[in-house]
Amino acid sequence: MDASIQKKMNRRKAIGSIFLLAGAGAAVITGVKLRTLFRTPDLKKLHTHKNLITELAETIIPATDTPGAKAANVAPFIIGMIEDCTPKKEQNKFLNGLEDVEDYAYERYSRSFVNCSQKERNVIVDYFERRDRAYKGIAGKVSHKILGDPFFVILKKYTVMGYCNSMEGATKGMAYDFIPGRYEACVLLQPGQKCWATE
């Protein structure tokens, strides 16, 4: 057999072996990640992270001329939703996400998220919002079906739900009409007008 042909065959075998090892490694990593998602979550950790959840929610909906998420007491709502209304894989994602936030805060600023300045908190939250942005199209649907929502999507969704359904959020953050007088299918909002908390 010609030496050049032998070299080409050896090269092909080497490249094939590399791809095989890379594929096996990716399969192992994926298997480990899936296993961590479907294990029984330690939900007690939610209560130990209550201050972290409170400050994350406040960073998402800060107090301005209206009350923020902290004043609306959103953290117990988020914890309750994670405990009682969230699938196991998303419970694990949320708990892992809280750990990731703390790790990132220590790595970047050498302190806990709770002890960071507002500017530093905004940087951290912005990082996780970008990291956990959902894929578009079919890839996003498949990812959501198999893995559930990412950490920050869950946090943001429950923060907004808790705020909009709280007394502070519904009456001071939004316009509230305790007893709407009549049904109007479409009402134009004036510039600067708050959205309605009641339908």
C-alpha cells in the first residue's frame, strides 16, 4: 500500500476517534445535567435564600414613585409558587440559578448579591437575563418541553405575577378601580397613565 494512502487512512481514523470522544463527552455531560434536573429538589434552600430572592425581585421591579417588589412582599409568593406550582425540573433550575447568582457575584465583586451596590446588582441581573434568554422557534419549543423554563425566566415571571396580584402593586403600581362601573372593550390610555389592575 502506498505510504500517502496509509497516512490519509490514519488521519481519517484519528479524526473519527476525536469526534467519537467529543460526542461521548457531550453525551455524558448532557446525562449528568438531565440527572440533576430530575432529582428531588431540596426546597428548604428556598427559605435560606429568602433575602436573595427579595433583593433579586427588587432589582427587577425597583421602588420608584411607586412601591417596588420588596414593599409588595413578593418573595413569599415566589417561594410558594416554586414549592407548590412548579415542576421538579424547574424547581431544580431555580435552586441552581440562585447558587449561580451567588457564585457570579462572588467571582465578579467578591461579595454576596445582597451586599452588592445597586449598579452591581443591575450588572448581575442583566448577565442572567442574557444567559437565560429562551431560544427562538422550534429549538426554543423543544428546549422548553424537555428542560422547562430557565432560572431567570421563572424568577421574572413569578416576580411580575406576585407584584401585580399584591395590594401594593395593584393599587399603587397600577390604576385600580374597586368596582368597575361599566364594561368598555377598548379604552385608550393617556400618556403617563398607569395600566389597569382590574378588568
